[in-house]
Amino acid sequence: MKLLFVLTSHDKLGNTGKKTGFWIEEFAAPYYYLTEKGVEITLASPKGGQPPIDPSSDKPENQTEATKRFHSDKQLQEKLSKTIVLSEINEKDYDAIFYPGGHGPLWDLANDKDSIRLLQSFYNNHKPTGLVCHAPAALKNVKINTGEYLVKGKKVTGFTNTEEKAVELIDVVPFLVEDMLKENGGIYSKTENWKPYSIQDGNLITGQNPASSEEVAEKIFNMLKN
């Protein structure tokens, strides 16, 4: 089984002067869950090379068993530093696709033509298509053959407005994931802030927040093994 992870290349948190990127937990937990089940994972990003890590995901209060493991895993750190450029990726080479979150995707993956192409291709070919937390932002401009938004009429979740308010970035982000999914016709649902919550509709799998990342990976794997 071959799976593609797509990570953000964007590191600027709006006009705050602060840094952003991908969220370590949302990368590490699914990565270890899937590789321990024998899944071969390729890492890609719009610009290739080292994707930026969101500094907030490195704070002591955000550490988990998976992030601790990542910090001592030199082999994975080396692999992460050499992500493949997204434009070189072909959907036919993989069985599934997964997007970790962090605020970065709001700026680059939401508008990246190669990401949009891949999401369309994986979804249309009925391959597991998973996104967690802020990563559903990458679905913003993805349409299916009918010209309608991919999420229209689909059960979806993603980082909530109340969670964005809690991290005090509601006025910084270019758009709110929850609002965008609703505006594009998604059947949006959520649970309490920071609690695990994921939902599957056909081959589209979405998770609400960092705590939901392993659930999304589990749903992807269950689809792959059937």
C-alpha cells in the first residue's frame, strides 16, 4: 500500500510577523500509525524540501507520544527535509492521499493548482482522500466533473470557528475552515473543542482538530485493506 502525505510550504502567519506551517501531531501520529501497518508513505509539498513546522505545535503543552517520537526519529526528520515537489506527483502511483493541518494550508494548499489536481484525481478514482484540522482548507477550490464543489452534499468536518477563536487567530486567517465548508455546500458537523472527531463520506475522510488525526488515518487504512 502506497500513501501520499501532502504538507504545506507556507510559513507566514498572515501579517502577524509570526511563523506557521504544518502541525507536528497531525503529521507524526498518522505517519506512525500507518507505517506500523506496513503502509509505504511518500512526502510531498508545493515547494519540495523541508516543509515549515508550526512553532505552536512544538510547545510543551502540545506534545504527544507521537511528537516525542518524531523529535527523536532522525530518520523521519531526514525524510521530511526532502519532500518531493507536488507538481512531480502522479495520482496513479498511490493508493490514498492524506493532508496534515496547521495554519499553512489556508494560504498555499487552498489555491495550489497541483494540490487541486491531485485531490480531484484521488477523489474521482475512489481512493481514500483524508484531511485533518486546517487541511480541509485544501478543498476550497476543488470541484468535481459536474463543476460543483467536491464537498457539496458531503458530510465533512474541520477546524471549528470556536477553536479558531480560542487560538485568537480568527482575524488573522484568510478564511475560516468551518465557514468555507458550509459555503461550498458541505454538510458540516463538529464536536466540542479539541475532542477527537472525524467523519467519512464515501472516500472523503475529514477530521476536526489535532486530536482527530489518528482517527482519520485509521479510517484511511480501513478503506485500504478492504
